[in-house]
Amino acid sequence: MITQKDLAKAFDRNVTIVKSQAKDLTHEDSLIQPPFRGNCLNWMLGHLIENHDDILETLGEPRLFDGQLDRYKRGSEPMRREDEGTIRLEDLLARLELD
């Protein structure tokens, strides 16, 4: 069975990988749609952070970004350009550290 410590290490490892892979990308790069069914990096990062807030809430903890990540919820429209609710890449990467 996975322990809390194992889960925390897995989250930390994932943050390290994401930050490493995104280190040379610009905010504009993060908005590029892939040529296959999916969403851009910006949306995926926001979605991960939004899901982490869901986990916190399920555990009885306060959400860190309540209402700030609505653009990134499951079922939201694909992000094809910067629009209302889009969070800059550097801010999303910083929020990963707060999770």
C-alpha cells in the first residue's frame, strides 16, 4: 500500500520533471495546441493544479487556489490562445511548488 510519504515523493518527483521539461519554454510556447487530440501544456499544468486542489478539499483541507482555476477544469474548452482565466506559464510553474 502506498504511504503518505510515498505519495508526497511521487508528487515532488513529478514537479521536478515538469519544471525541467518546461524550463526553456515561453508562455506563448505553453499555449501551442498539439497536433493530436489533447490540450496545450498550459491547460495541462493548470488542470493538474486544479486536481490537486480537489484532493486537498477531499482530505478536508482548504483549497489553495479556490476559483482561480476554473478555466482548467475537466470539460472546459480547449485553450487555443490566451483568454480570460489563462494563467501565465511562470505562474503555473510557481503554483506547482505550493501544492
